[in-house]
Amino acid sequence: MNLMPPVNPGSTGDSPTEPPFLSLHAAVVLLTALVIGLVIGGLTALTGVPVATAVLAGVTGAGSSVPVLRSLISRGL
């Protein structure tokens, strides 16, 4: 029977820290684009169009807002 606790390899301090998966700038841009897409898709769905059309409008709105948000939100975050 092994009574020793498991060793956490990341807690030794010898290994370099991993860079973040997404930078803060990319996370802010993508989350803002997601909110914009949800708002556009929701408002489109409220007009009574088919669900596929509302989803397409939301995806288009989110996708087209990413380059604009990337240029508007500064990288100094």
C-alpha cells in the first residue's frame, strides 16, 4: 500500500512556466465578438426568421467583428 502523496511535477520550480494559451488581447477580442454574435443572432431570431438564418446572422456578425475589434482594442492590455 502506497501512503505517499502524489508528486506535482509543476511545483518544483525547475520547469519554465508555460505561456498562456491565449493572450489577454485575443481573449478580450474573441469574447467581445462572441457577445456581438449572440446579440445579433438573438435579435434576428426575435424577428421570426428561421433559426438557421438567425444562427448564420450571428456567426457572420461575430466573424466580421473580429478584425474591427482587433484594431480597435489596443494591445497595451
